[in-house]
Amino acid sequence: MRTLQMQGTAHHEAGHAVAGVLVGIRVEKVFIFADSPGDMYQGECVMDASSITDLSRARQDPRSRRWVQGQFRKEIISVFGSPVAETKFLGITLDADGLIEVPARLKRYRFGHPQDINTTFDLAIRSWPRTSSDKRRDLLEETTILIEEHWRAVCLIAERLLEKRQLSGAEVQELLARAGC
């Protein structure tokens, strides 16, 4: 039986995968699981480790700073893709600050990672002191548009995750191609 929690988790992880791939981060695999029957579903989207930004490099070499900032933008968008997709699936709108007001019908629903947006933005501020809340809003808006434009791909990946529980990076690419991405 597909619970709302299971479906939300699948859309959450599909949001990571779609946003990540569309900004140029390679997905190695994506999966959902529950430790035992009746447990809350969890998941993970494993990205290619070589695409993760080495922030220390930018601090040591100012010439690489612009490249690292571009990479960090991609990472933020890939992380923002999950709550954007999960809340879209649930019919909830994120406000400009990435906050949600949970309707009464979902008070018992446990979101995949409600801290994704805040954690990522906090890291951005520590890494790039000039990053502002306006930049956060811009990246959230950019991510929302990306997920909206590629919603079919998110749904295809989520549906396949619900069937198989795990997808390889090649399967994610195939589903993106099928969705016209």
C-alpha cells in the first residue's frame, strides 16, 4: 500500500535528482526505504562526489572563487529541489523564504527534510558572507520554476521509485529523457 508518506518521500528524492541533473550534477543512484514495516519512509539521492564543491579551495585561490560560487549555486538548487517537489506533490506552497504553513489535513505528516532549505542557506551564508536572504529567495524561485517546468520528470521518477525503491543514475537519465528533459 502506498501511503502519503511514502509518496511524499519519493517526490522529495525525485526533486533532488531532477534539480541536480538539470543543473549539471550527476546522480549515481536514488532510493527510498523504511527500516521496518510501519516506519517512516526515508530516502537518499546520491550525487557524484566529484561534483561537490571544495569550499576551502576558493578561500585559498581567489581565481577559483567564481567557479566555486557557480558550483555552490548548483548544489543549493539540487538541495532546494526536494522540499519544492515534496510540497508541490502535497499541494502546499512554499513562501518566498522557503517556509510552509502546514494545513490541518497534514498535521501528522512528517516532511522528508524540512531543514533542507535552512541548513543549505546557513551553509551558504557561512561560506559566502555576502549571500543575502534575497539571494536565497532568488535561488528558491529559480528552483521552483525548474521543478514546475519539469514536473512530469519528477512524477516519473517518483512513480518508478515507488515501484522499485531504487534507481541507478542511468535509470534517472532515461526517465528524464522520456519526460523530454
